[in-house]
Amino acid sequence: MRGKVALVTGAAGGIGSAVVRALCARGVKVAVADRDVSAVEADAHFPGDLRDAAYSGALPEAVAKALGGLDIVVNNAGVITRGKVTETTDADWSLSLGVNVEAPFRISRAAIPLMAKAGGGAIVNISSCWGVRPGPNHAVYCMTKAAIASLTQCMAIDHAPQGIRINAVCPNEVNTPMLRTGFSIRGLDPDTAVGELNKTVPIGRIAEPEDIADVVVFLASNEARYVCGALVEVNGAKF
Ligand SMILES: NC(=O)c1ccc[n+]([C@@H]2O[C@H](COP(=O)([O-])OP(=O)(O)OC[C@H]3O[C@@H](n4cnc5c(N)ncnc54)[C@H](O)[C@@H]3O)[C@@H](O)[C@H]2O)c1
């Protein structure tokens, strides 16, 4: 993968920062996007709000200009809104759709022609176990993750002939700020709550960000050359 160029969104977060480290370790030139990327070590920094259509749509071209091409996109940024539909505000709806679906749509739409022109590429989207089957009390979040799973497979069919492989990773619980903040908001101690959660996973623990990042890197690499349109569940056998 040495010398390839990647864009990673949500690069300051738990999974995103692990993906950046894993790609950099394989000699990939990495451009990072998030609201604040000042603490992330990378080859190019593009801070901004992914809900801003002009910003997210311009990212692929900006990365290609800065680093000489664009071979890999990891649409990882995400937000989680809790609640049943009856508890979901219009603001929750817009935020969830904006970050989890619209931004990957705009980034992919702009990246695909660049990759096609260069002879190929790989896009890895981060969906969720809740993107492939439903879960309780997170109706709109689950719906956005199902939307990105479907978009992944549709784009894979449409763009495989151009040499672009598009796949998604579907994690169950991962030990990141997203998960831990959720516990804090509910008045729980994150370490104790993660300890309890570990007991519910057949493999014995919830995922660490690196467990997900290694699968993302595999899907982006030539080792996954025939993997296309896959929704790869990474869940320690917890369904
Ligand atoms: N943590 C889990 O248990 C879990 C499980 C399944 C799927 N996922 C998915 O994995 C992905 C990464 O999640 P994480 O757990 O690392 O969360 P995280 O909160 O640690 O990281 C998410 C990152 O996205 C960025 N982001 C959010 N909104 C943004 C915006 N408008 N503009 C720019 N950046 C924005 C945040 O700043 C943050 O750095 C998400 O898509 C999430 O839905 C997480």
C-alpha cells in the first residue's frame, strides 16, 4: 500500500484515529478530515464540518491536489442519536442524515470519478451491526446505518466495472468516545459499563478501535481485491 493516498473522515475519533495510524504504518499518505484535526498526525489536514455540503463535496479534489491522487476513502465519521422515533427531533434527524449518510454520499460522488480516471480505488464505509439488522431505542441511527450499507452495495455494483471496490465494515460495540460518552450521559461509569458489556460478547470483550481499523485496512488493500459490495460484520460473535 506504500505511496497510496487515503482520505479518512472522523479522523480525530476512536476508530478514525486507529485507521489513520494503521494506514500510516503501511506507508500510505493520509489526509484527515474532522471538525478538529490539530492533534492528528497525518500528511494533510482538512478541518471542517461534514454537514457543510461545499466542504464535504470538495474534499476528494482537495486531497488529490495536496497529495497527488486519491486511492482510498474511509467514510468513518458518524454521530449517534438515541431514542425511539417518537423521541426524535427534527434536529436529530438532520444531524444523523447529514453526517452518517449525506457526507459519505457527497464524498463518494466526488471521489469515484477521480478514482475511475486513475484506474481504480477503494472506498470503505463504516456502517454498524445495526445497519444490517434492527436495534432498540436508536431508530434514526439504525436507519442511517442501513442507508449507508445499502448505498455501499449499490455503489459497489455500479462502480466495480471501473475498478473501484466499495465495502462497509459493520462493528458491534467498540471502545471509543462515542460508546463511552453514551454511558456517561446515562450516568454510568464508562469503565464499569464496558466491563459489564465485555461479558455479553462471546469472544470475551467488546472491540478496540484497532480491531476495526485492521479490517478497514484489509478492505482497502490489494489482499481484498475480490471483496466488493461486502458488509463485513466485526462483532466477536455478538449479533
Ligand atoms: N463505537 C461503536 O460502538 C460503534 C459501533 C458501530 C459503528 N460505529 C461507527 O463507527 C464510526 C466511528 O465512530 P467512533 O466510535 O470512532 O466515534 P467517535 O465519536 O470516537 O468518532 C467520530 C468522529 O466523527 C467526527 N464527526 C462527527 N460529526 C462530524 C461533523 N459534522 N463534521 C466532521 N466530523 C464529524 C467526530 O468529531 C469524531 O471525531 C461511526 O460512523 C460510528 O457510527 C461505532
